[in-house]
Amino acid sequence: MGTFFVIESENNTMPARVRQSLIDESKAKAIGADGAMATDQNGDSTNGLPQGDELPPAEFGYPKVAGRWASCIQVVDPITEKTVLQTIELEGNQSAVSVATVYFESHPNEFFLAVGTVTDLQFYPLYHCSHASIQMYKVLQGGRELEFLHETTVSEAPMALLGFKGKLVAGIGKDLVLYDCGMRSLLRKALAPECVSTRITGLQTQGSRLIVSDQNQSVTYVVHKDQVQPDRFISFADDTVARHTTCSALLDYETTVGGDKFGNIWIVRCPAKVSEASDESPDGLNLTQDRSYLAGTANRLDLIAHYFTNDMPVSIQRTALLSGGERVIFWAGLQGTLGALIPLASRRDHRMFQQLELLLRTEDKPISGRDHLAFRSYYVPVKGVIDGDLIERFLVLPTEKRESLVGQLPKGWSSESVDEAIWNMRSLYVF
């Protein structure tokens, strides 16, 4: 469609309609009986605003009001001069918390936008909201306009929405719910009560498999069985470590990469036999008969890699950063960090980089005196990841120390070939 659908929410901020009504009211009070603007001795307007206008929000920000939410839905076109095509303001102290584009099999040739909203949302002292719903909008004019269709009330905040097999799957609190689109509301087709232990914050899918991210308990692998009546969600594998998940993405059918709020990036993988067993039975009876273990599922995910980044990952995906380049794991952090995890396809390069990292840990210690291995293993021991920032320190070392390090590397490497290998990792994958 060539457009983006964006949701925006800001806490303790006056909504746009209330803000405009106060401005209009202030202007009306400032107008005298003769129709002129009331001014003081200096000729300035008496309402405190220059000529009755609002202060520029880009410079001064929007007015702050405790406990209020300002939220909107925008249609953005990044190509044309008019960037924002449509803005829908949410009223009644609502805030948008999730969004997804959905195609329903029951409504062919039509696209919809699902938006999860909550009313009077507060985080302290307890997480609470007075009302939660899923709003449906019909996408018109090739994605350049939204038309409100209906709103469906749900029990808890819908923090995750995703189009799934011609329907809409939603994470509502701890529950995983499958919806179809009706004339006046969404119609529930399947329910997995207490799919996670805390709160669903993210959903990823491939085929009939769903990767459900929990706020405190990492990710859970769930399979959807639609050859039984009613449809059934079955959880068959989860993680061994409690990770406060902030983002996740699928690398392949069995492997998931994610980040948590303590600054870690990790990769977990479902065992091959467990993955095959989840797809074998059309009704999933072999999965429901397995006994759960330690208040979780019957199976556990294997940890493939773990790395401390010193920034909270908020977005992560598998993508190619260069035209025709190989795919990397690209992530963005809360403090503005941009990073990439690059796969090492050559065993020769892997051995060299791994040995060089071990040497740099002892030969090029940081000026703070902190141990590099302890830093990258801040919460969980680092595994399966070589620190590229430390490797690039080789480029700025004195010639004598460089030659000393190269002499301890596997045979066949010189100072120039190590430099070339480091620059190739940048030029062939990142920039």
C-alpha cells in the first residue's frame, strides 16, 4: 500500500480536543463586547498567549495534565510532500497500545486495521485500566484513509495483535484469543486461558506456530490446531530463564531472537524432535497428554546465544542492510544504540576472531580496569557471540602489539589479512 499506520500515546498530556476547546474558550473570553481582542497596557493579549495562538508544540511541548493520556492514529505517506494523510484522535482518556493490519477470510478483498486501546491506564502503584477494547478500522483508498468499523470490549489490555491465518490473534492479559470479524463486533473463535504467567507483550508467527512473548517469562511456543472443533491453542515449549522480554523476532521455524529490559540479546531454539512432534498430530492430543514441568510446558527451549549490550533492545529483526547483502540481526536500543549481529559463515574466520577476542581481553584491557568477560556476562554468561567492538580495537593498536597478537593467531594470518577481515565484516554486511 505504500503507507504506514502509526499509533502514538503520551502519558500526563492534555488531549488535542481538550486543548483546542480551552484555546477557543480563552479566545472567546478575550474578545470584548465590541468584537475586539482585549489587551493590556502593553498591547499584549490578556490570555497569556501571543495574539491568542497556541505556543508551538515542537518547541514548547504539549500542556501537561496528571493522569491524562493523549493518543492518536495516523496514516503516514513517506513519499509525498503531505506526510500525514489522516489523524484520528482517541477521546475519553484512551491510549493506543497495539496495532496490526489484518486480512479476514470472511471479508475477501478488504483490509482492516486493528488497534488495541485502554482507558485510564496507570502503571503505579499497580498496573490498572478501567476499560479495554479492540477497535477495527477499514482501510480505504489503497491505504490512504481509515474508516471506523466497530469496537469490541475485552477483559484486559490487548498489548499484542497479529494477523493469523485469515483471522486476528490477540494477547489479552495472560490469555491468547483468536477472533474473526463480525458485522458489529469481533467474534471469538479460540481461547487459550493463561497462556503465559504474567502478560502477553508480543506475537510472532510462521505457519501454524505462534511465538508468544511474556512480560517476565521469556517466550512460549504455541501451536494452533484448526482441525478440531473448537480451534485449540497448545503450548508445547518455553524457556528456562525468566527474561523480561521487550522485543522478539523469528530467525527460522524453530529459532527466536529477542531482547529484554536488562540489556540482553538472546537466541533460543526449539529442539528438533519437539518441533516435529508439534506438527505431527492434527488434533494435538500427543501434546496435551505430556505432563507440564515446574509450572511450565513439558519441553524447554535450548539457549543458542546470549550477549549483554548495555542498552535495552526495543526493536529487533532479521534483515539485509545492503542491497544484495547477506541478512543480519539488526536491533535498536532505547538510548539510540543501533547494532547488528553478523553470522560467521567461515570456520576459518570464526577461529581467528574468537582467538583474537581472547587475546585482546588480556592485552588491551579497558582503562577502567573492568574485566571484559565479566561485563559481557553481566546477567548470564556470554555464549555464541564474539564482541565486534573489542575486535575493532585491533585497528588502533600500535604496530608492535599488532604483530605480537598476529603471531599468536592460527597460521596463515598476517596483520594486513586481519585488517581486511575486519573491514569486510563491515562492508559486506552493514555499510
